[in-house]
Amino acid sequence: MKRVAVLISGRGSNLGALIAAQDAGYKIILVISNVEGAGGLEKARAAGIATEVISHAGKSREAFDAELDAGLRAAGAELVVLAGFMRILSDGFVRGWEGRLINIHPSLLPAYRGTKVHERVIAAGERESGASVHFVVPELDAGPVIAQTKVPVHSDDTPESLAARILAVEHKLYPDALKLLASGKVRLEEGQTVRL
Ligand code: GRF
């Protein structure tokens, strides 16, 4: 069973889905938020999971990442899952967790990296969008994809309605992808996702 730490900054609906889906393959042993009062912290506490708040305020990126890294290693984390974690991680941190660090992004990567995804998808007239789970690499949202789910984009969609449709599929996709990684059915090899 893999010991998993989840990093959050906000409401933590994906965290909630990851907690609910825990099985013999993975156990969430720690939730770290860089934002005090993030809603996800309550979800973790209610499930009896240890929480830590590590604020980034007034710290260099390297100093913040070093604290994060120390917290993860002290807890014996084996896999690190970003779930609405709104900080860019330094290259050093990312390399230190290479192949063991994953993120979920609300687009069909490699399309629409970055922010304001739904606005841009709608403005471009896309008929389809979705969610992607990927290994984290130093370049933002550029890591090899592990799994994706597509959803339709409707002609009357707003960024909010599209975000809600995608979020709903994230809640199944993310636990499924984490289970693949935890069981060794998927891994990062020479910068590519390899499936066994
Ligand atoms: C999700 O849309 C995810 O794709 C993005 O941040 C959002 C997190 O939402 N990376 P939540 O905090 O899990 O509800």
C-alpha cells in the first residue's frame, strides 16, 4: 500500500474524492495546504487524516519548497498528489519527486495548459474538453499524461457550467489514475508514461 500526501490550496473536492476512493492500493497519510482555512483541510480532518499548513507568504520559492519537501519526507510520503494546489513548484522539488508527483488539469492536455482554461476553450469554439492527470515535470502542465476523460462542450456553456461538468469527471478520473500509479501499472520512464 502506497503512502500518499495530497497538496491543496482550496475547497478540495478532488481531495474528497481521493479520500472516498482509498483502498488497499493507497492510503492518504497527510494533507498539506499552503492556505490556512482551505476548505479541503476540514475534509481531511473529518476523515482523520493528518494536516499541515505551510504558508508560502514571505518565503522564497526554494525556501517554501524545502519546507514542503521536509514535511513530506518526515511523514514518509511515497507519492505526492496535487489537487488544486495553486503554487508553481521549483525544478529541484519536481526532480526530487520525479515519477511520484502527479497533478490534475481541467483540459485535454497538451491543449490549454495554464489558467483561464474554460474561457479559452469556449472562445475557441471547441466541441470537446475534459480533464487530464499527468506526471509533473518542471514545465507547467507539460508532463506526460497518465489518463484523460473527455466531456462535450455545449453551445450555451459558460466557463462555470463547463468547469462543473469537468470537475464531476475529475472525481472518478483522479482516484483511478492514482490507483494505476500506486499499483505500478503506470510509471514514468525517460520522460514518457509507460503502461504495463
Ligand atoms: C480542479 O478543477 C483541478 O482540475 C484544478 O484545480 C481544481 C481543484 O478543485 N487543478 P478542487 O479543490 O479539487 O475542488
